[in-house]
Amino acid sequence: MKITSISKQEFNNYASKHKYASYYQSSSYGNLMNDHNLKAMYLGFYENSELIGASLILQKPSFFGFKYGYAPRGLLIDYMNHNQVIEICKELKNYLFKEKFILLKIDPLITIYKKDKNGKTLKSNSDKQIIINTLKEAGFTHCGYSNNFESVKPRTIAELKLNSDDSELFKNLSKQTRNKIRKSSKLGLKVYKDNSALDKVYPFIARKGNYSLKYYQDFQKHFEDSFEIYIAQIDTEKYVESSRLLYEKELEYNEYLNNIISRDGYKGKNMKDILSKKMESDKILVIYKEYLVNSITLLRNHPEGIVIAGAIIIKEEDTIKLLIDGYNKEYGKFSPLYLLKWEIIKEYCKNYKKFNLNGISSEYENESNKFKGLNNSKFGFNCIAREYIGEFNLIVNNPIYVLYKSLVTEDSLKNINK
């Protein structure tokens, strides 16, 4: 067994075809991290001159010239080949020791469960414990099954299976999600792709992860055509027109109910139902009148329209990944993120197999979980939950690690979560 540094091209050729391939294990991601205070190294694992594994490893300086290492969604090896894993990890530890690493963290894309929105197991990986035991024997410590966002990258993601029939996909959305999408469209919201609109999107995503605008600019630079930006914008002219139509239609219905009440008084077996409908219509009229007044104001102040939300996606081999999204909370009634996601689904459902809506909580039925709303919004698209095996740490230099832990109280790579 031999471990050596390999070129970016050689690494990409191997990594792109691997079972656990992802953009995290690519030279594009390595280049991005190089721009943001981490140094990328590309290692190849050879057996009898045959490349049998590889990994991008990110280095973060620690102290006294030592480094903290992280293989994002790696290593790219055959985890079911027990003897090979043991040998690779042994040589890797020796290699990293010479390079003055303290610790290496890995979080491979090994799915252990697929579950529904209630946490019911749909599919289980029967090999999960074998893999964990093998890595433990190789010197790794399993960091456990994080439920929320304690790990460097989400352990659980929401995933939608795509097909060529967007009408079928729409039918499978939850009723609430369908209603929000219809409402957004009725109120004059439109979604379009604009890869030059990063500065427009950034204010909506800035609070998520505390990444700078330059970070996303560099992300776009290194991922080029795989990086796409979608915008949700209110068409203020259409908003006025739609609001007026909604108000007038409801007013007509309200007057119809009022005429029944005036004609029949409060008598008749259906009068209780009529009165209930009239009260509900009165409430809706107030809302629609507010829409109309607000729409006229917006048209006057923003005749060209107003951008209220945005999303960034990354295109992979057969998967669309939602990198991040955000919206202006002042316009929350438009439910822009629902329409944004739906338009992205429609755009790519014919040519891609999966839509990765990114991280969710695995505390599915915990009503007090602060991520319950996040889960519900994503499961509304008829997603399943994909749970990964979690993080593992390999202590490379134990004496220095003990000293390191006495000085550092938090994970120094926790902020790498994109």
C-alpha cells in the first residue's frame, strides 16, 4: 500500500466516477477552500500501482505548525473491503503524522437509512455496523448520530426523486404546499434564472452561515456552469391586477351571501352554514383589500418589480442540490421559497434523478424541535429523509491532540457547511 500526492486531474478522473462522488470531493471545491484559508491536498491510495482510493483533504493550521484535517464527504474508498480499509487507514495515519496533522475528520456519503416524514424507516443499510466496526478497528472514533446541525455538514438531508412528469410531481406535493405555490403565482410572483444576480440574492442568504459575498462569488467562479441562481420577483403590475380580481371576485361572493341572508333572514336549515361562510368571506375581503392597497403602493414605488427571494443550486451528475436559499421576511405572505423550489423542480425534473433540498433535522416527531418548520416545508415537496453514517475522527498525533483539546473548545472546521 502506498499513499502519495496526486494531480488535480488524476484526482478528478477517479473521484467523479466513485460510488460516493460529490462536488465536495472535487478540485473545484478544493480551489474554493484554498481561497478561504484552507489548503487543499489530493491523495491517491495505491495497491500494486493501482489507484484504489483517493481523497481531497483540507488542512487548517492549528498551532506550532500542526494542522487539523478534514476530508469533506470522503474518503473515497471501498468501505466493505475490510483488509483494504485497515491498510489504507494505517498508511494514511503515518502519512499525515509526517505532515504534522493532529486529527483527520471524515464524513462519508454512506446512507444508513431512508425514512419518511414521520421517521418511519423505508430502507435500511444492513452493512452500516460492519462499516462502523471496520473504521473503529482502523483507529477512527465514530462521533455518533447527530440529530440536527451539530456536525460540519448535515447528517440528514431531504431528497426528492424526480421524473419527467411534473404534473405527477405536483399532485404528490402536500395540499398546503400546492396552495402556497398557487397563491404565490396568483399574486404576481415570477421565478427566473439570473446567474448575474448574486448581489441581489446575497442580502437574503447573508444571515445563513455568515459567509461573505466574496465566498459565493468565488464559489460561482470555481463551479462555473454548475452554479446557478434563481430569483423570485414580484411583478407589481400583475400583483395589482391579481389583487383587484381576487377582491372583486370575493366581493361578488360576499354580496351573494348577504342577499341570501337579507332575503331569508336567519331562518332555514342551511342558514347556519350561510352565516359561517359570510363571516369567513368578510375576513377574506379584509385580507384582499390589504393586498390591493399594498399592491398599488408597490407598483408606484417599484414599477420595474421587486426581488424578494433567491436560491442557489449546484448541478451534479444526476442531482440538483439546493446550496442555499433565502427571502425578504417583509414579503413572507408571498411564500416565495415554495414557488422558487417548485420552478427549479419543473426546470430539471426531466434530466436529473434527484433534488437534494439540503439539511433537515432527524428529530422527525419532536413537536418542540426548533427545526420542525424547516422539516415540514421540505417534506411538503414529498421528500424522503436520507440519513448518512455520520462523522469519524482519526487521532493522528495523540500527545499533540490532548494538548490541542485543552486549548481549543470548538470544532475548528464547523463553519465549513456548504
